[in-house]
Amino acid sequence: MTVAGYGSFIAGPVLVGSLAAATSLRTALLPLVGTTLGIALLARRVPDLGVDKRGGRSRME
């Protein structure tokens, strides 16, 4: 997971800059907006295992 984060940190601006040079900055940022919305929508489908329904800590502790 860390490698993917660092790779995106390094390659992301280069890819956005290259796409912006070929098109426009607004167009270059569309994939970023799309992936952010996708992550937000998919995160709602992941079950929350960290907190008990009654507001207590997880049962796994």
C-alpha cells in the first residue's frame, strides 16, 4: 500500500501536467475528480468493523 501511495505521489503530478499540456487543466483534473468520487462511493460499501453498534470499541479487542 505504501508503494502505491509513493508511486502516485511521484507520478501523479507528472501525468496531470502532461495531460494538461496536451488538453487543458480542467480536462487533466477530470480523472482525479472521477477517482475521488469512485473511492467515496465504494467506501460506503465497506463494512465498518472498528466500532460496535452501541458506540463501544470493537469486539475484536
